[in-house]
Amino acid sequence: MKLGAVFPQSEIGNDPNSICKFAQGIEELGLSHLLVYDHVLGANPDRPGGWEAPYDMNTSFHEPFVLFGYLAGVTKTLELATTVLILPQRQAALVAKQATEVQNLSRGRLRLGVGTGWNKLEFEGLGIPFEERGLRQEEQLLVMQDLWKQRSLSFEGKFHRIDRAGINPRPETPIPIWFGGNSPALIRRTAKLGDGWMPLGTPKREAIHVERLNQELLKVGRDPSKFGIQAQAQARGGNPERWRLHAESWRALGATHLALATMNANLSSVEDHLQIIAEWRDALTS
């Protein structure tokens, strides 16, 4: 099981040196991948009815593709993964172009995790209909994969129309697509179109979804043992014994990747984040 870290986007700040130090630090610790969350807009909580959600306008989010362009130049081996890019609120052809650029500049280190999103306010602000976002996502992936493979194509769908056009450059190596979410429709889409799955819950909560995913993979003739699962662990409230038990639970479910999230753990510096990541790594590898 490959070990990685979650980019502490709400705590690391905007200083390029700090961001560089964190990415290079986890690479030096021998971790294989960095997960980055995606949101464009945050709601002002001072609104009629208030706002109860995991984030608002006071929560910082770095734009993934721009961030990855920077990190591609300051790291050498670190896999850069979105977890997850909210694909339906973006233009498919533009995402295909941006992802290609990151993949080529990083020499094949992009893993594109995608999701459908939940924040209707964010979709409204970006001028994208919230409804049918699942269907939009599925068609987007078909468009993107065709753009990555074909020099020129024509595509006519419900949400997209391309008339004899293409992107240049195209990816020098294939871009893996991983899905986030656990609805029945999403699980089916993951088995059909994905290279991996990104659950957000605990092993106990997600076990039923792993079982459903494996069943859907078998239905479409795919081997579950060769399919990726990206799990997450929390630094907050953890200790070496709890971390080991958590990792073993995910390993038993077939997880191929596990990343530690260090936000909300009362850490005040990049060094503090890296220190607890090192302790977690040692607990799982000693």
C-alpha cells in the first residue's frame, strides 16, 4: 500500500516557499503521492438561514492545476492527485488541456481524481446547472478521453459538441482517472470508466461500498484486485497504534493507497505537519 499526504490547503497559507518546503518534505520522507482538494467558491456564512457545511469563504483552497504546475517543477517523483476535481462545474475540453499540460510537465505524475460536487451555490456562481451533473460528468470523461487520444474528433452529445477539432499537445503518457463518491450511480461509473476509487469515510463505513464496487467491476469484466483504492487517515486524534489498526483495516479491504490528512490537528508550521507525517509513516513501516 503506497503512502502519501493530503495537502493542508486551509493551513499552509500562500507563501510559495512554504508550499515548496511541504511538497519536497513529503517527497524526502519517501511518500509517493500528494492529494489536493478542489473548490472554487466559498459561501459567506453571514447569510439568511446561516451556512452549515465543511467549508466556507474563510477556508483556503489552492487551484489544483496551477498548483500542480508549480509543484511539477519543484519535485521529482511525487505523484500529484486531485481528490477530487469537481469536474461538472468545469469545461471538459479545458480540463483535458490543463490535465495534459500537468501530465507532460511532470513527466507522467498526474492522477486525476474527479467528483460531481455537492455545493449548489458554487455551481450557480460558475454558471453551470447543478442538476444532471452526474450525467454531465460521464459525458465529459468520454470527451476528454477522445481528446487525449485523437488528433481531431467530432463529438455530439447532450452537453458537448465538437466539430472536427482537437487539443495540442496531447498527453505523452495516459492520465489515470479516479472517482470520488459512493452513490450507486457513481460506483457503476467508477467500475465502467475509472482506474481507481477515492472514498472519504472510515473502513467500517466504506466496506459496503467496496463490496458494491467489486461486484460492479466483475460485471464489466474487470479484476477488483487490480483496481486502485485511495483511502485517507487523520492525524488529529491519532497515535501509532490507532494509525496501524486503521491502515490494516484499509489494507484488508484492498486499499492500494493511503494518505494522511494533517489539517485541524493544531499544527502551526510546515515543520509540524512534516513531523507528524514522519511519525505516521514510521508507525506504518516499522
